[in-house]
Amino acid sequence: MDNLLNDGNFDAIIVGAGPGGAATAKALTQKGFNAVILEKRRLPRHKCCSGLLFGESQVLLKEYFGGLPPEELYCKPKIINASNVVGYEEGRGFYEWYWEWPKKKISFPRDYLNIWRDKFDFWLARQSGAEILNPCAFKGFSLERDMVIVKANKGKESIKLRGKYLIGADGASSKVRDILDPDFKKTYMEVLVYQVYYRYQPMGLLQDHFYVFKNFSPHALLGGLHKKDDLLAIPVVVPKGVNPRPCMEDLKNFLRKKFNLKVGKPVRQESTFMNSISFTSKFCQGRERVLLVGDAAGLIHMNGSGIDTALDSGYQAGMAVARAIKTGGDAVNLYYDQTQDIRDHIGECNKHQQMFPVSFLSADGQPCG
């Protein structure tokens, strides 16, 4: 039997303790509203990510959270300059890889910060001022009059929570989005990002660079490499349904033959899905009393950069909910209007993205944008 966790009502129930969820909660608590964050895994938890704070993310952290993360969250090298983010292809050699693009002709800091994502998300969630339930797995929701009823599993206990609004900040494979709009998944393609951390050994590549490799395997879209303390983070990106492990071996063999790079023992592996929603311009930002932010809404920048859009859309969602509660307005419409600049910037970034061939940008294999 489900237990009712809160005697009263939350102003917002947020699913996901990443940057989008934390930013939503931060906006709400700053305005005096109460929010709870549900995170399915125990914090701090690992998350498949480059762990780079690009320039826009730094600007947003200062604006929304009052500053950058503390020193204990950074890896060595702490700074990877934008000029040191490079792509490589046989026959072309090294070339500049754009992971960020100016917004309304305003450029962002070019010193990217190298962080541990597990520590960063945990710090950010604690800065939000919201109650955090973890591990607490979201199971579903229903709309009842002017409330949202959320079902979740807190450990082995089934619970129900009541709130005025539900915020889906649960990533590219959002369960909140799938329940809200089951047919939406037919509109996009997915790719798998598989990342392995290996013990660092001296290599024939520069330690303060972020490398992106293409055309090293017939089955992979791209791979990467950058240093984090005494580890090398090596991701490969493959179409959904393709086994990434042989592609990882292809990349390692390529690195050994081309750059005399030998990796040490594997320490940890992680994976996540990315989707092509942002390339279709068919975003899913919510309806009624349910709002979606960050990857869950398809709000993601060029080449898979998602921390900045999660922070920005999450904060705007929180502000929209706060305003709707105070004035009786429509939170989803307010949120949509407030994020026009995010969508416009995504469209501009898509013109310069280098990750995906057009065949992966929509569900029907046609170019989008």
C-alpha cells in the first residue's frame, strides 16, 4: 500500500537531481516555494558525461547559483581551453572542434573547467535549497484537479507525493515525458554514449587537450579522449542497437597505431542515451501541470552539450512555476515564452554541429532544422 509522504503539498516535485532539476529547485526556493527532488540513485552518483563546464555554463552558474563550484570538484588538468578541443580524421588531420557557439553574438569564456560530474551534481543539488529524496525512483503520475500525484519507490517503500507541479528533469530517456506523451518517442532517433575510464599512462597526445575522433570504426559515429586526474575518459558514440564494446576496441587500436597510445586497466564504465530532438525543432516542454527541462525537453546544444541548457531551462521552469502559483497564470505557456532564446540558440548551434550525420537527425532519416 502506498504511503503519503507529505502531509501538505509540495509546490513542485522534481524528477532528477542533475543540473536541470537543481536549477528548477533553486529558482523556486529563492522565491519562497517548497520543492522536492527525486533521484533514483544514491548521491553522489556517476553520470556519463565529459564533465566539462563550458563557458555558458559558467556564466549561468554565477547568475543562478552565485558562483562556480569549489576547488574539490575539479580534475587535473583543471582548464581545457576551447582552442585545445580538436577533432581528428584520417586524411584531414587535426581541426578545430566547436563545442560552443556565441549567443546573440555574445561570446562565452573559452577556458572550460574540467570537473567530476558526480561531485558537481551533488554540490548543485545541495545548493538548490530543496529537499532531496535518494535513492527514490519515479514510477508514474496522475493529474487530479489542481494537483499532481506522483508515485515513487523510496528504497523498498512505495510512496505517493502531492504537488502543484511536476518537473521532468530526468534526461534524454525521460520517463516523465514518456508518460506525458507516449507517442513523442516516434519523432526522434537515439544514439548510445559508452564511456570507459582507464588508468592513465604517458601518451603521444597532449594532456591539456580534449580530442574527438571520427572514422576510426565502421560502426561508430565518433570517439573521444581527455584526461581526468590519473584517468583517461574515453567515450564512443554509436547508433542505438550497436554493441559499443567492439567500437571501443577499434578506437583503442586506432589510438595505439596512430599515436602510440596505450591505455591502462579499465576502472569504471558508464553509458547514456542521447537523442535528436534538438535537431527537429519539435521540443517537448510540457503541458497542463507538467514541465520538462534540459534533455527531457530536447533542449540540448551542439554536439551533445547539455549542462548549460539544463541550467537555463530548469531555472526558467522554476521561475514560471513560481509566477503561475503567485498570479494564477499558465506555467507551461510562461515557461515556453521564457525559453525562446534557448530554442533560438539551439537552432543557431545546430548549423555548426559536427557530431551527427544528417541521417541521424530525425526518426525518418531526413535532415532536420
